[in-house]
Amino acid sequence: MLFFLVLSSLASGARLKDLINIEGVRVNKLIGYGIVVGLNGTGDGDQTKFTVQSVVNMLERFGIKVDRRQVKLKNAAAVMVTAELPPFVRQGQRLDVTVSSIGDAKSLQGGTLLLTPLRGPDGKVYALAQGPVSLGGFSAAGAGGSVQKNHPTVGRIPGGAIVEQTVPVSINQKDLLKLSFRETDFTTVARAADVINAYLNGPYARPLDGRTIALVVPEKYRQNVVRLLAEIGDLAVNPDIPARVVIDERTGTVVMGENVRISKVAVAHGNLSVQIRETPQVSQPPPFSTGETVVTPQTEIVAREEAARIVVIEEGVSIGELVRALNAVGATPRDLIAIFQAIKAAGALQAELIIM
């Protein structure tokens, strides 16, 4: 079954805050190396040397001398810990972290992450992570089989990291802001600049390219840029939708924007099916003879081709008429890709064709 979804322009427009990012206000990625302990025999094996080395080094910092050649761990696993540092976060606030095994551990179920520093790209420590790992699943195995739910070697620690250092962002001191749109479109950027200027009663917003607007902070909003962003963030902007056809063959979903245009074209579609049937025939020699039993294959081939049906699509047809025309030729999800590619190759499809 085919499902056609038609995208039309928004009647009231989208909020500006849902279309843009503020330059300099972004999320920062954090990463760290840690050890999860307390596993029930599902940790790293003897071949994972760096886990043993990490545990030995940790014990030595606590004043415990051990011979690393005699250390065999089953209840510990080496992991990478990742998190995101949001903008304007403050010291002492908590972050969610993701814990991922990098050795040959079978499961992190029931484990606890030991204190792990999380560093940014500059090498500085911005947060410290520690706590019990939550998997949201499990794995169990026996001599004759195993069962698993979700992914047992990746888990999360909600609120497992404490912010120790922040990335300073002083937005209220800015006299010039740059609004970066998430999608490149000259029409949308120009419309947004006009909406902002109409609200501020002056030429404060100026498009720089197809993705960026330079916004001069008006005098009454100096030292109060947060109020300016809050007010213009709720302004309605009607974004332009590109002419695009997206096809997902696995689900039979077709999404088309309202700006898709079809020139006059004829589509012929027919199905060819070939059926091959093998029927083995056994030739049995007479009793007490020197012959051998022989299996002779009998092949039956039946080819059937349906008569092609031609549908003429007139220029300037609507999306609904295009859908009915494709249904008229009996297009399946697999056929639909070939039909759209053929229409595109013929130069009759004025849209970008995307196959997922």
C-alpha cells in the first residue's frame, strides 16, 4: 500500500525561534574515559589489557601496590563517557551522561561508574561524572541459549555529571547578533528580515546570505538582549518549502512539497513475471540389472507480461491528480522509485528527488 503525504505552506507561519540558532550560543560536547565496576562477571576479559592497567593505576593512587600480572578482572569494564554541556549552564548543575563499553564486556547491567572527568575539545575538565548505570534492558545466557533486550553495553546516568566549569557567554553585552537558520533558503531569510524590521520599526535586520541575518540591537534593548530575543522569537515567519520529493521504499511512503511541478509527460507501466518450476523425475533401473538410479530434472518456465497502461500527466497538475495518475498505473513502492526516476530523467519533474 502506498501512502502519499502532501506538505503545504503553514497558514500562520512558524515561530522564528524554531527556525534559527544564535551564533555563539551552542551546545559543547564532553568526553571522558572511565571504569564501570560491580558487574556480575560480565566485564572485560583478560585480553583487554587497558582495563587491567587502569584499575592497577587507580589502586596505586589509593596507596595499594599490586602486581598487574596477577590481576584478572571480570567485574570491571572500560567505558567512554559522553555528555553535552548546554549554553548558560552554571556550576553545580547536573548533566545526563552516556556510558559506552570500549572493551569486550558482555553487559554493563548493575555497574557503577567511578569518578570520571569530562573534558572539552580544549582539554579542560568541565564536569565530573559518577553513579549507577541504567541500561533499560538486560541480557542473560545459559549453556544452550541466550536472551537479550535492548543494548546491554550502552547505558545512561540521568543527572550523573556535575558541572565544574562553564563556558562564558555574555549575550547581553552584544551590539550585533547573527541569526543562523537551520535550513538554507534565501526566500525564508528575506521574509524573516522583513518581519523583524516591521516589528522593530526600523532597518535593524539585514540578510547576509541564504542562512544568516545580521541583527543590530536597537538602543532600547542595549544591555537587555535577552528581552529582544524573547520578543522576536515569537514572531511568525512563513518558511519557503523547497520543491522536493522524498521516497522511502521500505515503508512505501512518499512525501511531496506543494511546490513540486510536473510537466506534461506520458507514463507507461507494465509488470513482467517469470515463474520457474523444478520437478525432479526419478529413473529406476529394472531389478537385478547393472543400471543406476538417475534423477532427471524437469524444468517448467512460464513468463507472463501484463499489457502496459499509458497515463498522460498534463502540465501543471495538482499533487492529488499526480497521486491518482500513479495509482492508475498500479504503481507499487518498488515501481514508484523507477517511475519518479524516469520522470526526473525525462526532465518533467521540477523538484529534487530524494530516495531514503
